[in-house]
Amino acid sequence: MKVLLTGGAGYVGSVVARGLLAGGHQVRVLDSLLHGGRALLGLYQEEGFEFRRGDVRSAPAVSRALEGREAVVHLAAIVGDPACARQPELARAVNVDASLALFDAANAAGAQRFIFGSTCSNYGRMADPTRYLTEESELRPVSLYAETKVAVERVLLQQPRDARLTTTVLRFATAFGLSPRMRFDLTVNEFTMELLTKRAVTVYGEQFWRPYVHTRDIARAVRMVLESPPGKIAGRAFNVGDTSQNFQKGQLIELIRRQMPHEVRVERVDKSEDPRDYRVSFDKITTELGFRISCTVEDGVREIKEAIEQGVLADFTDGGYRN
């Protein structure tokens, strides 16, 4: 398909772009390059790749980017709790207003599919810690980032399932793993880097749960939804990840510690209140679409560790590694 991918220069988007191109799709990336464009360099030699620099808040830029596109994969956003808290008005403008305007523009332009990248952070804090959260569970956002995602979801999921523009919401687990636009402000990546390079890490609230998913598996899920029959995915939300990859922070530290070549020091700071604490079920995307992950957290730790030990990744004070 001829795809418009917003946010294609980002941590997740640059991996999704490669996955779609590998699947034979034509990919036009729209990105403001807020965090730079180095992640796109390897794509210029790929047949079917185009880049348009532009802000999703700009109606003219969006209109030009949509020309001739059959599908939209919308990942562009101010991503993460700290970034949204630092610039709340920008976060609302980009994550909510621009997302809804993009959806309307895609509909008007005659696009056939619209995939919205959302987050499992929307679940907030479990009401019952003994149960796994599903797509039908109550959304309880406790951060501005999640609030913006929920606001867009509610509009998109109200669209008629037989509408010409097929709409799907993908709630990603917390991402990890290598990416052309690498980040070290995400839990698995950060813990691995710190235990390997500093031999120490501080963990706040080791009892709190999160699910995790590799960037490559996010890309595989996006491609799978893009290629699925409309009747299977229209007007629906899917959690993206694997139920086995839910971990408490303390469990995550022990998993990473086992791969370290040296002794490490872990400082545990008790924290009785954490606004986010959720275990998520991913049975729906597995049973209904046949999606299965290809990379576990252990796999991700192994590849990050190797990239650091071989000097592929270095200078971890570089602000480009963080949002």
C-alpha cells in the first residue's frame, strides 16, 4: 500500500518504516525532526521511500503528505510523561488536536486505513492487581500523555465499523530494543545501559508492573494490521505485546543482572505510590490476528549489551538519547 507514516524519524517510527518497506509497501514519512533525522539516513536507498519534513499541526503540510496515500500510520506525538508534563500545551496541540485533524484530513483525502499508535499507559493503575487488563478494561489515564491518547481513542473508536476509512487503535506496551533513533530513557534500555556502564542502578518502586515489547515487534504488529482484512480490524483496539512480558521493576532488574559480565549494585528506593501499575493481556491480538512476538526482554537486553560492548552505542550523556 501507499502509506503515510507520521513520526517516522522517531524511536519506534524509524523501525516501523523499515518494517513496512521490507513488506513491499511504499512509505512516505512526515516528521518535524524534533529529535533529528539521522534515523532516516539508511532509508534513502530504499525503493518506495519518501520523506517530507513538516509538522502534523500544519494543515498544508498534512494535505501535501496525504496526496495519493491509501493508508495512514499515525505515530507522531510528544511522547512520554516527562516530555508532555514539560510542555503541556504543545502536547495537547500535537497529540490531540493535530491527531484528530489528521484523521479528518485522511478521510477527506480518500485514505482507506488509519492506524493510531496509542499506549498501554492508558490503563493507568490496576483496580484489581490479581487480574490482567484487556482492551475492554476501563481506561484510567494518570498522566497527560495517556490523557491525550485516550482523548483521541474515544473519537476514533466511535467511528462506524463500516465507514470507508477503516480505523484501528494499537495500544503498545512499553517499548525496548535497538532503534536507529536510540533512546535510553525507557526502562529496559536504561537499566541495561546503567548496569553495564556504571555497574549500578537506582530502582524506584520495584513492585510495580509494566508490559514490554520490542520495537521490531511493534513494527510487525503495525504491518499485520495494515495487511489484515478490514472486517477483522475496523473500529477496534488491540494491545500490542505478549502476556509473558509483564514484569515488575524488581523482576526486570534481576533478569538484566543475569546477563551482566560483572557484579552490579542495585539501590532500591521504596515507593508506595506510583500512578502507573498495570499488567496487560495480549490474548486478543494473538487469537484474532495471529500475532506473536519475536523478541523477549532477554533478547533485547542481549542486543543492547552487545551494541554497547562493541562500541556501536557510546556517549550516553548525549541528549539525543532522551525525549
